[in-house]
Amino acid sequence: MKPIELRAKSVDELQKELLELRKAQFGLRMQLATQSLTKNSEIQRVKREIARVHTVLNEKAKASKP
């Protein structure tokens, strides 16, 4: 998801997105451990998406402070 799309979401929606991404990351790690992961690049993609969501959440938190 692009940062512009993330910035359009509310904080609650971003928290839900973060939860879903973390679940996906856990599933990918389990696939890696059981050697059933076919695309290793998926782990890196999900990790970057998590970082993007964290960045947007931090931006929103700083913007709401006086």
C-alpha cells in the first residue's frame, strides 16, 4: 500500500492494518521455519509495510500534539 493511501486512513484503521500485517508476518515466519515458503521476498515486503504504517502513525501522533 502506498503512503498516500495510508495517510488517508484513520488511526483506528491503521492499527487494524498493523495487526493484519503482523499476523501475515508471523505466518510467513512459520512458513520459513517449516520450509514451505516459496517467495522469500514476501517477508521483506511485509516488513516494509509494517514500517510504513508505523511511520504514518508517528506522523499522525506528532501532528495531534500542540
